[in-house]
Amino acid sequence: MAQRRIGLWLIGACGSVAGATCLGLSAWARGLIPTTGLVTALEAFAPLDLDGPSSFVVGGHEVRQADLLTPVWELHQRSRVFDRAVIEACRSDLEQWSRHLRRGILYRPNAALQALRDRPDVLLARHPQEAITAVQDDLRRFQDQEQLDQLLVVNAASTEPPAAWEVRQLSLTALQEALERKAELPLPASTLYAYAALEGGWPYVNLTPSLGASLPALEELARQRRVPHAGQDLKTGETLLKSVLAPLFARRHLRVLSWVGHNILGNRDGWVLNDPENKASKVKSKDALLSSLLGYKPQSLVSIEYVESLDDWKTAWDHIHFEGFFGTKMTLQFTWQGCDSLLAAPLVLDLVRLVALAQRRGEYGALPYLASFFKSPLATSLHDFAQQFALLEQWAAQQHPNPPAAAASSAAQS
Amino acid sequence: MAQRRIGLWLIGACGSVAGATCLGLSAWARGLIPTTGLVTALEAFAPLDLDGPSSFVVGGHEVRQADLLTPVWELHQRSRVFDRAVIEACRSDLEQWSRHLRRGILYRPNAALQALRDRPDVLLARHPQEAITAVQDDLRRFQDQEQLDQLLVVNAASTEPPAAWEVRQLSLTALQEALERKAELPLPASTLYAYAALEGGWPYVNLTPSLGASLPALEELARQRRVPHAGQDLKTGETLLKSVLAPLFARRHLRVLSWVGHNILGNRDGWVLNDPENKASKVKSKDALLSSLLGYKPQSLVSIEYVESLDDWKTAWDHIHFEGFFGTKMTLQFTWQGCDSLLAAPLVLDLVRLVALAQRRGEYGALPYLASFFKSPLATSLHDFAQQFALLEQWAAQQHPNPPAAAASSAAQS
Amino acid sequence: MAQRRIGLWLIGACGSVAGATCLGLSAWARGLIPTTGLVTALEAFAPLDLDGPSSFVVGGHEVRQADLLTPVWELHQRSRVFDRAVIEACRSDLEQWSRHLRRGILYRPNAALQALRDRPDVLLARHPQEAITAVQDDLRRFQDQEQLDQLLVVNAASTEPPAAWEVRQLSLTALQEALERKAELPLPASTLYAYAALEGGWPYVNLTPSLGASLPALEELARQRRVPHAGQDLKTGETLLKSVLAPLFARRHLRVLSWVGHNILGNRDGWVLNDPENKASKVKSKDALLSSLLGYKPQSLVSIEYVESLDDWKTAWDHIHFEGFFGTKMTLQFTWQGCDSLLAAPLVLDLVRLVALAQRRGEYGALPYLASFFKSPLATSLHDFAQQFALLEQWAAQQHPNPPAAAASSAAQS
Amino acid sequence: MAQRRIGLWLIGACGSVAGATCLGLSAWARGLIPTTGLVTALEAFAPLDLDGPSSFVVGGHEVRQADLLTPVWELHQRSRVFDRAVIEACRSDLEQWSRHLRRGILYRPNAALQALRDRPDVLLARHPQEAITAVQDDLRRFQDQEQLDQLLVVNAASTEPPAAWEVRQLSLTALQEALERKAELPLPASTLYAYAALEGGWPYVNLTPSLGASLPALEELARQRRVPHAGQDLKTGETLLKSVLAPLFARRHLRVLSWVGHNILGNRDGWVLNDPENKASKVKSKDALLSSLLGYKPQSLVSIEYVESLDDWKTAWDHIHFEGFFGTKMTLQFTWQGCDSLLAAPLVLDLVRLVALAQRRGEYGALPYLASFFKSPLATSLHDFAQQFALLEQWAAQQHPNPPAAAASSAAQS
Ligand SMILES: NC(=O)c1ccc[n+]([C@@H]2O[C@H](COP(=O)([O-])OP(=O)(O)OC[C@H]3O[C@@H](n4cnc5c(N)ncnc54)[C@H](O)[C@@H]3O)[C@@H](O)[C@H]2O)c1
Ligand SMILES: NC(=O)c1ccc[n+]([C@@H]2O[C@H](COP(=O)([O-])OP(=O)(O)OC[C@H]3O[C@@H](n4cnc5c(N)ncnc54)[C@H](O)[C@@H]3O)[C@@H](O)[C@H]2O)c1
Ligand SMILES: NC(=O)c1ccc[n+]([C@@H]2O[C@H](COP(=O)([O-])OP(=O)(O)OC[C@H]3O[C@@H](n4cnc5c(N)ncnc54)[C@H](O)[C@@H]3O)[C@@H](O)[C@H]2O)c1
Ligand SMILES: NC(=O)c1ccc[n+]([C@@H]2O[C@H](COP(=O)([O-])OP(=O)(O)OC[C@H]3O[C@@H](n4cnc5c(N)ncnc54)[C@H](O)[C@@H]3O)[C@@H](O)[C@H]2O)c1
Ligand code: NA
Ligand code: NA
């Protein structure tokens, strides 16, 4: 069988995570880097029919004037990552993929998101349907030009403010009716992109805390169209540690009194999160899991601050105050110093490989077994990292000589 | 049914861990403290027929001149733990139990252990059999005096140097034959205590890295006598964190380059561990799990230093250097500040409750499902805390169609 | 010569700092504690004619229902400090001094300060003059009753919001004229207390970032009345470290890129500072010195959060990002875990002893050589702790066989 | 006046510190880097007649096969420092200077030092005089070839084991007599290099804890020959912090109970220090200052461990346990993450500039006002960094009524 051609469409394609993902894809395909950081390169996943790095073609939407190499050089110079020789070797791939970059869409952006945009042709959509149509046109053109077997859409765009409460109440019918009427709706751009993808039959992965496909109406759409999707908000640092440490306290019956997390970072993501509206989405995503993991709500504080000099080196200090036998107070502190985009990028590749396979297996709707990748996992309330990972391993261990029964009957992708 | 009477025999009975355990037992029985820190007080264990705190009567061996209140006041004054009112309320229990204290035994102690001893009547055994007989006499007398339904022996004594390599080669027959001959043998005192217990049909729990029952000959003895035992070296701080953090790196395919752990503590345990011989046992126990959890051996360093001013407040700094995508080096550091004996004490109560039940259920030999309690678990190579804990939960969830009483009388486990 | 009798009048007398100061005074006088933490107990200050602890009599203002023992027991139980035996031994002193407690005054308090007050007789002054008169009456009565040789007023009350900008413009004449007219003025309570003290000829020490005497009109008043005063905001933790570490970076020509400080604490002070208005005063005081010490303004962030479980154990994490040779970025992090009130209390005793001596030496106005005690020192722009301390040592080293010329002519108060 | 030509002769010329120094000299001369990290670039030193970077010509001794670019590329690749463009631009300077590299000498090296050497022509001196003569020949040739106005020798070689106690007892006469006899003497190589320099009239700077010129006989030699020298062991990280933090505790009368420092590093220096003999020199240098700064000896521990993955990024964790008012125990912890060689290199340039000027001013013997640069400063017992720095500033501020030229020719300082 000839190698499949898989399209990877990045929203926020010239951001740091997207840039690192593209360079990683190219460098991996060229054998220039080890697979460190890629979960799907672990032995447990070897038996799966996952796509190799050379199967992928990249395109995407962006609202800034840049190409795929821009964030790569930025990371190299400011955050001192990547060998120059690797960049040089991969340069042609990124240049070629950059030809598939298209102007992003904005819809009712808040100030922080407005300030980012410097690409003159950005579509400031007047109503949701206008955005959706434009996005679908771009995706269809990409699929045709590149003769893709599968096409996946990944949201790597800047974090948006939390969505209005009402949108979670919308039924799919009501939503579709409003779209047809070209009515205005309090939907963030991420949800318009997600709608465009799912309605077009393209899987959607949401790396961010933005709303994306995380509302009942889009879940219904995904099921109707039999498309899988995954999210929400990659779990790469402080929250990842919370999801292994909080279960420890729970199992040892040590009572967490307070959990304080202070995050500082200096990249564009941090710049956007410096806006209190956008920050609100992230803080919620980083804080919510604690009560679920502990079974009670300790005092908790999450702060995120933009500290320019740190660039991509996100640093988090967590102070965990807990009570043991005789009510004795004790303390655990940790400091995490990670290069944020390089923690995220391999997980993006994992997710597109896993979701592409899921689609071929005929699965659809939000995929709960991808929970270990996300701060706010969809379709599950499981936050314990070890348990989340066990889910993934179980899924991977399922034998599939033939497609699973359900999948067999399900409308397979073209 | 009348309440069972269970004997808890502590070796090192006037040590900090033992003292905190006794005070905790009394305070819990009197309803003066919450069950924080007790794993068996979690809901998952509620259905089990575990013994309540008032079922227990305490006795033990000690080589220093002290009673059970000595370590309690020491901890209160130096480490600022326990409310004075709680101590006062429990004082009579500890005084009563102290009447069961007996002179400990030493056999070929090294300098650090020699230096501890100030009780004039300590038995410096000339050969192993002499020690074993003496210990069994003490245990039998305790059981008779207190009309005990069950009696468990817990090693809470100072850490010994690593045992000679040969003793792990001894068959039970060879060992017993040597004992009969009153021959000298390179066995540490902890193993003599363990032999005395298992041979007498009393379960044995080893809280320390000392050899205790962790050699093939004693496992054989335990199986022959159908007695359960558990060990080795309570997992209460830095190593506990290793056993949840190392799996995280493994699952995320992040390569650990080096793991440095620096432990400082100021209690008597720390004082003994300051002797390089005794320290060697502990360092091995704290270091060995990494390779098993990661699947490769990163550079690792464990240091333990006696810092008097810290008293029981063990402080550990760990620096974990790891590699992510593109071979990028990142760092996690943590600082743990725990009151060591108060982390250990509730686990001692957990273990005696679980092992007592196991004995009634007819189980024997080293109990692998107690792995989550120990740095160097017996009868399993599982070091991942989440997986170890799942084992315990599975055991707890097993159905028991017949009442435990029946199980106790039914000799065997299949 | 008979021992002098010195009055120590505490505003916020039932707060943690005040309570710890009183207990310390009594325990020191009774020889129950060493002088650790007292700067004036260092050898360099031995030749000075400083008052011993038994010279002091305490009184004060408070807006809550409490006496001097209330904060002492609170600290003992919640923060695990003080030996019970010491408290018992000093109890009678604190009870006796508590008889000098008087209802505090409030003037236009903000919500946080209003919420604190539960003493029913608090004077909610209608205009500044009413408050000043009431305070002076209390002080005069105290001085008469106790036959005091000197009386000093110390502001240990909760931090107020920053004062209106205009008050720093007021001339003394304009202020006094407004007071006479019983006009309303945007003066915080701390300034009314300070005015009352200075106008009455009583030295004033401001432990807090509240305005107090730190405005030109009050400096003029102090000079006119020839009274010394000192302030502002005790330097006891994170800021103290800043004042020794920032000069290090400056001297080594290492460029500070960013300085992030995250403070968490759980006492009443922290509770009040949780109000954004009150917090603003403290943050300013903790942040301002950096530019002065470095000669440029790096990015800096100071956060203060109320974390109840910490009680008086203020914990600060600071992350200092700096640039060395070749623009290489490096990092220093520190964590400070201090019992806040016990860091402050001995400095209060130092300050009253030093200011009392200054007054006897005939000095007046803001005393610049006390800079090392304060985050926002008055009458000097010196923030380098080593240099500030050198000032103090120089002052202490001055020979005073006879009063200095200036002092001699100044009208001393008996 | 034409620019002076100053020779900088590095012992250990292909080590990391030496390499970074050379690259820095070249890059600074070419205007490619700011002067960050250079103390002598601070304004306070602007009036001094210090030599600019283009005045210097480099040569040196080495025992490994390498040139000046070797450590530069090593640092670039492994520790991710220096911009490649800067290295390229400076390459020709380093190549040119490399032509002045000469085979190093070894005299009774211990195992760690032996293991380093791979240059086949290294002189394994049979007796001290042989080494001294060889070194002086090399220095004289360099001076002649490059027509140098001044020549300074800097010891940047690997740390040696502590020297035998007796050598500190040797008088200069006895030493010289033994040299003449070609007798063997327990002198480390660093002292032979130092002797060669001072006897030849060339100033000597010791960056390391090796003995070098720090013995009475060499001080006598320096005074006899009227040559200045400086040392010992650059103060660049943990010890630097000790020298600003310990005075803080002293001034605040806070009693340090214990000070634990754990250093990890992965460069060649760390590799050599992994040998317990060599490590002993460094630990002593890092530990000794505490008692002097505090006035008493708290428990202190310094550990240094070789952790390969860290390369040049020396990381130190310090835990300071101290006692405040009422004997309350509190804690300060810090973590220092510095690129060791880049912290050292600018100080090397500072020292050669300052010592060259000192020589022209006619100063000789150990220079006490350079104390702030060193862990174990010569000719002073001052360890407080702020006070040490004040010494330097005072020296810099001294008036020089006669031009430096005059001073250079006038032999002595009064
Ligand atoms: N470890 C991680 O890096 C991590 C972890 C979890 C979540 N995330 C999330 O991933 C996202 C990307 O992070 P990043 O560091 O790459 O940020 P970035 O700012 O570098 O990239 C985001 C990009 O999205 C673009 N963009 C914004 N709005 C757009 C729109 N409507 N259409 C098209 N493009 C748009 C921006 O111009 C920018 O180039 C953020 O939301 C971040 O919170 C990152
Ligand atoms: N968190 C923890 O505290 C923890 C965790 C793991 C393991 N441990 C281990 O538990 C043990 C007890 O710790 P601790 O802090 O109570 O120490 P400890 O020194 O306070 O108590 C040990 C006691 O054992 C006694 N002893 C020594 N040899 C004896 C002998 N042969 N017979 C009878 N008594 C003897 C000593 O006199 C002492 O009283 C140590 O081995 C320690 O390493 C403790
Ligand atoms: N290390 C330190 O503790 C430290 C350092 C620097 C500054 N300070 C400052 O010292 C002050 C006291 O700190 P604390 O921990 O004792 O706080 P606290 O809240 O325990 O005590 C303050 C007391 O002031 C009282 N008060 C408030 N307004 C008053 C008024 N108008 N008149 C009379 N009493 C009034 C309150 O009722 C309270 O009892 C705070 O402003 C704090 O910011 C403390
Ligand atoms: N921040 C710092 O880097 C710092 C601070 C204080 C002291 N020091 C000291 O500076 C010295 C150099 O540090 P480094 O990191 O450059 O180490 P390095 O190992 O990279 O360099 C030392 C060099 O000396 C050479 N050498 C050893 N013995 C020699 C001899 N007898 N003759 C000639 N060459 C010899 C070695 O081959 C090596 O190239 C060490 O002693 C170190 O302890 C460094
Ligand atoms: Na212990
Ligand atoms: Na306070």
C-alpha cells in the first residue's frame, strides 16, 4: 500500500507551538532528532498503524505576517533551542508548507487578540457563517491540491477569553438555524474553526483552553457527522504535575490545605495571557482538576505572569501545604523550568497520529482516552494522570485484526 | 462477638516512629485526632474487617533506657509537634504499655549501633540461637499475659549496615542446622528478630532497610509456618515522590538525564545514618527504584546528611534534569519538608491492621499488595506508586463470601 | 540614678506584631529567652545607654475586642511558636499592661479595615481634630498614671490603602488651619495618630506602609516640636533579601532582567492585604527599592496572597533572572519561610530603644540612620542594607560624653 | 603614547574559564558584546588607567591536546552559550593566540590530574627547579616575541589536592636552597608556576583553590622582587551568596543553626573535583568563610558532585536554618543556576587589568583590596562582600597626582 497522505492544518500556524511542531515533523522525518518527548514512540504504541512523520503535509491559518520559519528562528535566538544545522536542513520543508498558509479569521476579538493581528488580509467576519464558509473553502482547497487521504485541524491559536455562558445551552438545531440566518452569535473564533472542521468531516484537536468544540452543540455535530475530536488545553507543565501529585496526597490520606501555583513565562502566549480576560480561561483550566482529584476543595491559587526575559522557558513554583497525622502541617514545593513549546510540540504529533487512526477505526465524538494529554479533558472526568494513561494504553492494546464492530458499521471516511 | 485483642510488638519501641505510633494509637482510640494520614481510613477500605485502634495492646524491645513517652516528649519539644493536651490525655496508655518493654538484643552491632545502647541489661547475644530464644520467650509471655488473639512484630529499630552477601544464599535447612549448632552467622539482629517472629507464627513487618525477613531462607520459613510478613523500608518522603514522578517522565517519553537527591535530617535515625555503613543500606533503598521505573539507568545521586537543627523535619531537595523534544534539557526541582516520624506512624497502623487481616484470611509469605508502603517492596518488582496502590485496592475489593472468622480457621490460601 | 520608666504605646496593640513584642519584652525582662533577633543586643551597641526591658510599660489603641494575650495564644496555637511555660510566666505582665488598652480610632476606613473592627466603643471620628484630641488625651493619661520619663508611640496597626496624592502637598500651616476648622481631610488614621504623637512631643515609629508621619507637613511638625520619628514599613523578609542581593548584582555588573516575588501568608495582616486597596501600599513598599539599588528598572513583579493555612509563616519565592558575560541568562531563586511577627517583634524593641536614646540625645525629625529597619526609609534614599547598617554603626560609635552641641541647645523633654 | 602591550599568560589555557576569557577578550575588543559581568566596566572604575581589551596578547600552558577554540566550541555545543557568529568573528584571534600555547608541567600529579593529560610533550618534572626553569623560559620567549610592556600569569588550571602542611612552614631561604640542590619538595605544580612568575618579576593571579603563591615563602619572594599577586579561588556562585547572606544574619542577630550547600556541576572542573583529594581543596575554600562572617561556627556542610548532564551550568542548593526571637527556627533556601565559566571569565579580565595597574603603581605582595573576587582572599581576613567591595572602591578612588607612567618607574609604594 502506498503511504497515506495526511494533512495537518494548524490554526495559529506561525505560533511557537505550531512552529516547533513543524520543525519537529521535518527533523523527525529526516532522522535528525530522536523521538524523545513523543508518547506514541513508546513501545506500547509500536503495534498500532500510526502514520510516520513523512506522511504529513502542513498548512494553516494565521493572523500575523509570518511564515513557519519565523517562530523557529525566534525560539532559536531567544530561547536558545534547536541546533542551527537542524533548522537549515529542514528549512525547505517549512518553506514549502508555508505556501499553504492562509489568512486567519477573527470574530469579535478582544483587545489582546486584536493587537496581535498585523496581517492585512485577515477576515474580520461579520457573522459566524461567513467565517465558517471561508475556513471550509481553505480546507477543501488544501485537501484537493495535496490529494490528502485524511485532513486534521489543530487549534494552536492564542487563548481566547472564556465564552459566554449561553453558548453551552445552544442546541445544534438552534445553532444551525442561527448560522443560516447569518445571525450574530457569541461564539469565539475557535468554535467557528471547530464547526467548519467537524461539519466538513475533518477531525479537530484543541490544544488550547479556548472553547473550540467543547460545547454540546458541537459534540452533537461531531456525532452526526461521525468525526472524532479531542481537547482541551495541553497538559505540559504545572498542571501535569498536579495530576500526578494530587492523587498521591489523596491515596496517602494527607489533607491538602492549600495549593499555590505561580507561573511565569515570556513568550507570545504569555503576552496574550497577560490580558485578564484571556488569562481567565487558562487559570480555570489549571485549577479545576484539584477538587476532582482530592475529593474536596482546598484553598488554591493559580497565577500566571508575563515575564519577558523568560521567553519560552515557562517557570512554575508550586507550594503545597498539607496536613498529616495529628494535623501536622508539612510542605512540598516544586519549581518547573520547561521550554513550553518543545513540551507541547511532540504531543501535537502524538495527537494527530492517534486521532487519524481513531478516524480510520471509525471512532467519533470526543475521544475520552486522550485525557492524559489535556488539562480539561473532554468526555471524561478523569484527571489522575496514571489512570488517564492507563486508558490510553488499554485503547492501544485493543486488537484490531478487523475493524471493531461499531466502527465497521460507522460511515468510514473517504 | 467480643472485640479481638491484638498485640503490637515494636522493636525499637522507644524510637521516634514507635513513639508516634503509640501516641497515635491511643489518641485515635480516644477520638482526639482525625484519621488524616491513615490509608486504611480511606473509604475504599471501609468494608474490610480491620481492627479498630482500641483492639491493640503494645509492647516491645529497646536497647536504650527510655519508655514510650520519651520519644513523644522529645518530638513535642524539639520538633514542635503534638498538642500537649493530647499527650496528657494519652499518657496513661503509654505508661501502661511501657510495662511491656523488654531489653533488646544486639548481635555483632557496628559502632553506630553500639553507641546508641545505654540500657545495661541489653542481651549481647553470643550466637543467633540465643537471641531467637530470648525474643520468643518475651513474645510468648506478652501473648499469655494479655490474652492476645493475634500478635504482630514490627521492626522500627535503627537501620543496620547492609548484610553480608552470603546470607542471601543460605537455605532454610542450612540456616536451621547452624542455629541448632549454636554457630555464629553473619546475620543482623533484625533477621534474628524476624526469625523469632515467623518461627513462632507471628507476622512480621519491617519498616526499615535492615535485612529483617528479606532473604530466601526466611521467606521459606514464613511459607512453612504459614505466616504473612511485609517490608521493606517505609516509603514516606523523597522516594515516595520518585515513585510518582519517575513514571510521569517514562510515560511522557521525557528522558531523565540525572536525578540528584539531597536529604537532610536531624533525628536519631539521621544520627545513625550518618555512619557510612548504616547509610549504605538507606541509600540503596532510595536509589534502586529509578532504573526499574524508567527502564534505563540515568545518573543518580542520593545523599543523606545529619543536620542536627532539623530534628525530625526531614528536608529533601531533588534536582531532576531531563531531556525533551530536540534533546532540549529541562529541569524539575522539589523540596520536601516533612515530619518524618509522623509520616511513618499512621502507615505502621495501616500495616498492622492489613497484615492482621491477611493472617485471618489465611494468607502467608511476603505480601506483594503492600508494595505501595515500601521503598524496596518484597515479592514484587512494582515500584510505580499508582500501580502499587491499585494492587492494594484490588485486594481490598476482593469478595469475601465467608465471614473472616471462617477464613481465619481455614488454613490455606490457594 | 533610678531606672527610667519608658512608655511604649502600641497602635494595633492586639495584633500579632504587638502581641509578640509585648511577650518578648516580658520574657526578656524575666530572662526567659535569649536576645536572638535583637539588633541592639549586638556587641556594637553595648556601649550605648539603651533602656533595658524592665524599663518599659505598655499601653495602646485597638479596634478589636481583645487583650494583649489574645494574639499570643493565637500565635501559639496556630503557628506553633512560644513555649507554653514562657507564656504562663509572662501572663501577669500582659494582663497588667492590657489595662492600658484604649479603644482605637477610625477615620474613613475602607471596607477591609471596617470589617476588622468589633470593639463597640471605637471612635469613628467625624473630622481629624476629633481623633487627634482623643488620642492625645489617652496618651497624656497613660503618661501621668505611670509616671513615665519618656513615652513613644508605635504604629503596629493594619496596613491602610495608599493616601491621596494631595496630602503630600499640604503645608503644616494649611493642615493646622484645616484641623482648627474641624474640616474633613483625606488623611488616614495612621497620620492622625502620628500627628497626635508628634504634636504632643512623643516620638513616633511607623512599622507599616501606612502614611503615618511620612509627609512633609508632619516632618515640619516634628522639627518644630523637636521630636524624632522613624519609618516606614519594617524590612523583615523578602525585601530584606532584596536589599542585600540587588547590590550584589550591581557590584558584579550582572544585569537583572526580571525580579519576581511571590509572597503568601495567612495571618490577619495577610487577610487585610488581600484587599487590593490595602495591598497596593505594601506592594509599592516592597518593589520601589530595586531601581534605586540597581540604577535601572528591571521588570519586576511583587504579589502577595492570603493563604490561610500558613498563618504567621510568611513564605516568599523570588525568581531573579539576570544576564552575565555574553548576555548569558542565569537564575537565582530563593524561598524564605519566616514567622513574620517574630521577625518583626525584636526590631520593634530595637527601634523604641534607639529612638528613646535619640530623643535623649536631642535628635529630632526623621532619623535616617534607622534605614536598615525599613522597606521605605525616611530621610534617606539609601536602600543597600550593608550601607544602611554601616550608618547605624557609625551613629552608635559616636562618642557622647556630653550631649552633642546641637542636642545641648535643643529643648529636651524630661 | 602608544598603546601598552600586555601579555596574559594562562595556565590551563584550554580549560573552560580560560577559553571563555579569551573569547570574551576578543569579542569585547571587537565591540561584539556588552561589558556585562565586568566589574571594572562599572562607572566607579572609569577614571582609572586600566588597559583596554585590545592591549592584550594571550599565551599559556596546557597539559591536554587542544587549542583556545576547543573549550569555546565545547561550551557552545554542550552548554548552549555564545552566539555562533561571535565565535566566527573572533576565531582568528584565538587561532593566533593559540600559537603561543606551550606544553604544561606536572610535578607529582595525583590520579585525577594524571588522567587529564593527553598532550605527549608534557614535562613531568623530576624536581621543582626543572619545572621553574622551563616555565620561565616559556614566559621570557613570549615576552620577547610579542614585545610586551607587562606580562601577567594567571592560574586557571584544574584544582589540585591540598598541599602538605609543611610547605607553609618553609622559609624563602630554605626553599631556595632546596631548589638549588634540585631537591624534591612537596610543592604542587601551581606553586612552581607561581614561583617562576614571581621570581621572574611577573605578577601572578590564582583563580583556583590550589596553593599557588599562598604560602609565606612566596609572599616573601613577591615582596623581595616587588611583584604584586592575587588570589585565591574565584568567588562566583554559592560562596558569593554566602558572603552577602551570612553578614545579613549576623547584623540582624539571627542565629544560623546550620548551613547546607549542595553543588552539582558537569564540566571538566567538576570531573576533577569528583576526586576526593581535589574536592577537599574546594570544599575548604567554600566553607571556611562562614565562621569568620558569623563569629561562631554553625553546623555546615558543603558537597560538590559531578553531574555530567549539567555541563557548565553549576547548580547549587543552599538550605540555611536559623533561629530568631524566642528561638524560633526559620528557613531560607536558594537555588543558583549559573554558567560557571561565564561567571569567571569577566572577573579574570578584571583581575588582570587591576593587577597590571597595581604593578604600574608600584604595588607589590598580595593585594588585599582584591578580596571581593576570591573565596579565600589573601592578605586580609575580610569575607563580607560589601566590605570587600568597599575596599576596592576606596583603592580605585585614591588620588594619583602623578601620571601612572611615573608610578611605574618609581619602584615602591610607601
Ligand atoms: N506548552 C504549551 O506551549 C502550551 C500548553 C497548553 C496550551 N497551549 C496553548 O497553545 C496555544 C499556542 O501557544 P503558543 O505558545 O504557540 O502561542 P503563540 O502566541 O506563539 O501562537 C499563537 C498563534 O495564534 C495566532 N492566532 C491568534 N488568533 C488567531 C486566529 N483567530 N486565527 C489564526 N491564528 C490566530 C497568533 O497570531 C499566534 O501566531 C495557546 O493558546 C496556548 O495557551 C500551549
Ligand atoms: N519516615 C520515617 O521515619 C522512616 C521511613 C522509612 C524508614 N524508617 C526507619 O524506621 C526506623 C526507625 O526510625 P526512627 O526515626 O524511629 O529512629 P529512632 O532512632 O528514633 O528509633 C530507633 C530505635 O531503635 C532502637 N534500637 C536500635 N537497635 C535495636 C535493637 N537491636 N533492638 C531493639 N531496639 C533497637 C534504638 O535504640 C532507637 O530507640 C529506622 O530504621 C528508619 O530508617 C523511618
Ligand atoms: N514582619 C511583619 O510582621 C511586618 C513587617 C512589616 C510591616 N508589618 C506591618 O505591621 C502591621 C501589623 O502587622 P500584624 O501582623 O501585627 O497585623 P495584625 O492584623 O495582627 O495587627 C494589626 C492590628 O491593628 C488593629 N488596627 C487596625 N486599625 C486600627 C486602628 N485604626 N487603630 C487601632 N488599631 C487598629 C487591628 O485590629 C489589628 O489587631 C501591619 O501593617 C503589617 O503590614 C509587619
Ligand atoms: N566559576 C568558575 O568557573 C570557577 C570559580 C572558582 C574557581 N575556578 C577554578 O578555575 C579552574 C579552571 O576551571 P575550568 O572550569 O576552566 O576547568 P577546566 O578543567 O576546564 O580547565 C582546567 C585546565 O587546566 C589544565 N591543567 C591541569 N593541570 C595543568 C597543569 N599542571 N599545567 C597546565 N594546565 C593544566 C587542564 O588540562 C584543563 O584544560 C579550576 O581550578 C576551578 O576550580 C573556577
Ligand atoms: Na524517622
Ligand atoms: Na505580621
